[in-house]
Amino acid sequence: MKKEIVLDSHAFLVSETDDKGIIKFANDDFCNTAGYELDELMGQPHSMVRHRDMPKAAFKSLWDTVRKGNIWSGYVKNATKNGGYYWVYATVFPFQSHDGTKGYLSCRRKPSQEEILEHHNLYKEWKLAE
């Protein structure tokens, strides 16, 4: 079984992507938790931290929501570079820069153990239905 990384209660993971999901920024909390150096993340698809346990429906909901210009929030199990995993409660904000460039800002915090268990079970059911 792969090792779970439990976020510190003060951790606040932030990343920014372009409209295709390519990482343009990641803060230290995100890099340290995922186990990557910033230069390993920059220019890569954000899906590089997607855990295989995450159902496709969860990300379809995210992309459908933010592409309409709305804010999405939900629970995500992410993969670390060394094969571990960590859970976050994520909020993704669509934005448009002054030059017209579209992108997404994702801010994540530690979920409670109850929230993790609830979504672990829910996502397991969704994966079975895929």
C-alpha cells in the first residue's frame, strides 16, 4: 500500500494553469506535498498529479463547471511523485488576464478525515460504474 501524505492543517496548496490545464505556477506547499521541484511541474499537464483512484466523472464535473466560467469545489485524491497520495479540498477559479488569456487558479486545503472517508467510498462506487 502506498503511503498517504497528510496535509498540515495550515497547508494551502496553490497552482495556476492555462486553459488547457498546463501548469504555469505552483507554490511551495503544492511542490512539497506532491514531491516535485517547481521546474518539474512548470509546463506539464496538471493531470500529472491525478491519482488513478479518481473517477472520470469528478474531473468532468470540474472541467464542465470552470469552462462555463463558474467556480468548482470538491474533494480530490492526488498522486505524489514517489507513488504516495494525498487528499485535498479544492476550489478552482476560472479567470481571464488583462491580455485576454484564460486560465484556472486552484487553491487547496486539508479535508477532514470524515470528508476523506465519505469521498473515498463515493469515488470507489463511481469507479466501479465506469
